[in-house]
Amino acid sequence: MTTQVTWGVIYTPTATATEIANKTAAINTTGKYVGLMVWDTTNKRQLRASGSTDVAAWDVIDGSASVIPS
């Protein structure tokens, strides 16, 4: 028996390193939630939000660093 699977596109927002580190940037003030993934276009890496506040850290998914917006 074969089961049909439909694959959707996973939307990942993008932002520059400067925007990710800026607590007033839209990436930190609009729609941020625990687990939100963002692609850092400056450093070519994916980060995950540790919280929903504008100053909640963005953790690099490989565990190598965190960015705390200020």
C-alpha cells in the first residue's frame, strides 16, 4: 500500500546579523515566539528564538553561540 504525502514549504524569515542583534528590529518585535527560526543572511546560519520578548536570545542551532538583542 502506498500513502500519498503532501510536502509544504517551511517558511523561515530572514534577517541580517545587525537586525537580529537590534531589539527594536521587526524580527524581535513582531511575531517572535519560542522556537521561531530565522536565517541570518550575514553569517549564513540558522538561529532559534529562546523566548518571545524583544531581548530574548537567538541561539545558533548548532549550539556554537547566542545573540542577545540589545
